[in-house]
Amino acid sequence: MAASAGAQLERRSSERRAQSMAREEERGGQQAADEELNKDGAAAAPKSQSGGPSEMDQMKEKFAKLLLGEDMSGSGKGVPSALALSNAVTNLAASVFGEQRKLEPMAPDRKGRWKREVGWLLSVADHIVEFVAKKQVMDNGAEMEVMGTQQRRDLQANIPALRKLDTMLLDYLDNFKERNEFWYVKRDSCSESENEESQRSDEKWWIPIVKVPPAGLSKPSRGWLLHQKELVNQVLKAAMAINANCLMEMNIPDTYIDTLPKNGRASLGDALYRIITDVEFDPDDFLSTVDLTSEHKILDLKDRIEASVIIWNRKVHNKDGKSSWGSAVSQEKREQFEERAQTLLLIIKHRFPGIPQSTLDIAKIQENRDVGFALLESYSRVLESLAFNVMSRIEDVIQADNLAREKAKREAPPPPPPEGGATAAGRRDAQEAGEESGSTLLDFMGWTGDSEERNDDSSPPPPPPPEMPAQDDGRLMKLPNIMTNLKQTYMDKLDFLSGNKSPSGRH
């Protein structure tokens, strides 16, 4: 018994010694690994410092500015978080896409920066959630309804759609990599006549001039360019729709309402008010009566129409009738006027997609406190601006192609006369000579009135033609000259057209 007990104690002690030795070896290996990591980090630190801040440091700096509301002093005088996020997206797009002046792929560094930093800003939307009812199964198999969180529905639907539009636009720009039928030159290197032919306004003097071959683009290249324009136009319409819906959901700030006039007539003016409140209203006639020659005038018209829409809408939903907004116009008329004004705004938005934001839109963006709306509005707005710029560059190439084609047509030599042109000219001279001599078309064609006179008199008709005799070899002989009541036979016309017979009126 004692011997067995001693053997057990020895085994236990040996196991304990083995475990302790294993622990010591693990600790030694961990310390060696930590020392290697420290050495690597110390060696990598100078490299990162020499190459600039890392992506993590850039992200920390960007989100620190957002949290501080763009007020780096920390005194609490910054803008709201929603406006700071909207400004961040706008400034990022301006710094990345502001250099996109040609139809060419984006530089890899700018494209990588855009994808990286816009991904940081959009990551905020992943944490904007709403409560929804969900079913949860308990351990005993019973089901119960609990409240769970999921991403807000408008963000869940529109953020992936905007990301898809973003990717499509960048892909469309990449498609111009192999296109070499048009190129760009600086304005300083062009003559004054070329600058005038480019038809580029002085406001966009920084845009280079497009050059195409003297004969214009080839048909496949022009067709491909028009197809790309249509694709970009579809992206533009989708971005405009998302942006318009987002702005519509934003609340109208009180600061904007305080600046409105008392009625729609004061906002529109007497002339425009009479047109829009007429019994027979046509939006195209309304827009044809106003001056839309400059961007400032278009924006001013849009501001006045939007103000009248808000005035009429507030009067329609004012039920107590004690406010100073009331007037003698019925609610049905106001609703009709509001619908007409909304139609005009929609037409202006689609006819002039590149105009700046109106006073109402700026007020909504500045006073907005919803971070989700700020993300949707800013992201859709910068994509809309990029799509519009790409369409403008495509239209510049098409305009240059049209000018080159017109110039080539003007400078082209006259085409040579077709074969047999001398004969045709001789026939025209003969016709003109016949007309000058007083002969009629009947005389020219050989259709004289003698045959008609012979048909009209009482002389008996000509005898019927004899039967056609056959030759010995069985072939039919040539038909004899047969006199019929036709003015001219088919064979006579052929002989005349071939030049073997001249009109009788000329002899």
C-alpha cells in the first residue's frame, strides 16, 4: 500500500513538473513574439510617418471634424451634424470630380480616394435604424412578438441604388479610354475663329475645346457616343428623382416661411398670375411668355413658383379661416393652382437640370437635422451634378462633330455630272426650244391631232389586220405596221427615246 501510494505521488509530481515546464515555454514564446512585433512596429513607424498619415488616421480626422461640427476650436459653435455630413460629401465630390474636364477615365488615385472616403461617410447610414415588430421563439417553443431594429427603410432602398448609379457613372467614364477620334486642346492654342465655333460660353472658360477629324466622326463612333449619352441621361434622371423625393420629405423651415409674401399674386406678379390662373392653362404657353435666356432668370422664376406653391398649400390646409393668409379664392381653385405650379416646376427641373439650387432647397438643407436625409440629398446631388457634366462633355463632342460636318460640306467640290448628262442636257434644250417655237407637248411627243380627226370623221374604220403568216421554219414573222386609235405606239416611243426619230413638230 505504501509503495503504491509513493508511486502515485511520484507520478503526480512528475506531471506537475511537466505542466510547469510547458507553461514556461509558452510564456517564453509569447515574449519572443511580442518582441518581434515591437521591432516590426518600430521599423514600420518611420515608413508610415515618411509616407503620410495612414487611412485610419485620415478616417479619425474626418469623423472628428464631423463630431465637432467643423468647429475645430471645440467651443460648440459648429454646425449641426446633418449639415456637417452634407458639407463633407459636397466638398469631397468637388475635390475629386472638379478636375474631370474631359471625357476620359478618372485617375486611379482620385477614384480610389472617392470610393474610400465616400464609403466612410455612408457608413453612418448603417447605424440609422428604426424599430420594427419581430417574432421571437422562446426556449419552450412559444412565439412572442418583440421590437427589433433594422436600417431605416428609405436608406435601405436608396443608398444601394445610389451606389449602383455611382459605379455606373465611373464605368461610363472608363469606356472612353480607347476612344481616339476626338481630342482636346487648350483655349490659348486656338484661334479666335475656333473659339467662336466651339460655342462655349465665357463662363466656362476653363473647359478645353474639343477637336474632331475634318470630316467629322465616323458613323459607328457617333452612334456609340449617342448611346453613351442616353445611358448617362438615365442615370441623371434616377439621381434627380431620388434628390427630389428627399427634398420633398424635408420640413420647410420657419425662416423661409417668414420671408414669403401674403398671396400668390404678389409672388408671381400680375402677368404670370393671370396666365397660371386662366381657365385654359398650358404649361408650354406659360414658359414661352417668360424670359429663360439666362441661368439667373430661370432660377428667379423657379423661386417665385415655389413660393406661390407653398402659399397656396398653406391656405388649402388652413381650416380655421382666422389667419391673415385667407382670401376670397376658394380651396378648389387653390388646389388647382398648386397642381399647375407643381407641373411647371417639374418641367423646369427636367428642361434645365443644371441650374443651381433654389432658395427653398438651400433653406431646407441648412435647417435640416435628419442625418439620413442629409446623406441621401448630398449623395444624390453630387451624382446628379457628375452625370450632368458628363452629358455636357458628350454634347460638346457632338456639337464639334456637327460643325465639322457642315464645314466639310461647304468646302467640298461640286459633284461631277452623272454619266449621260450631255444627252439629258440636250433633251432639256430640245424641250426648251420646242416650247419657244410654240409647239405643245402633244407635238413634242408626236401625238398630233390628225389621228383624232381621222377617228372623228365618217370614214369607215381600217380593216382588221390579216393573220400572221408563219415562216417555213415555224417562227413568226414580224408584225406589220398596224394603225390603231392610239396616238403613238410603244415602239414609236422607244424609237423616239433612243434618238432614232425626231419630233415631227420640229420639221
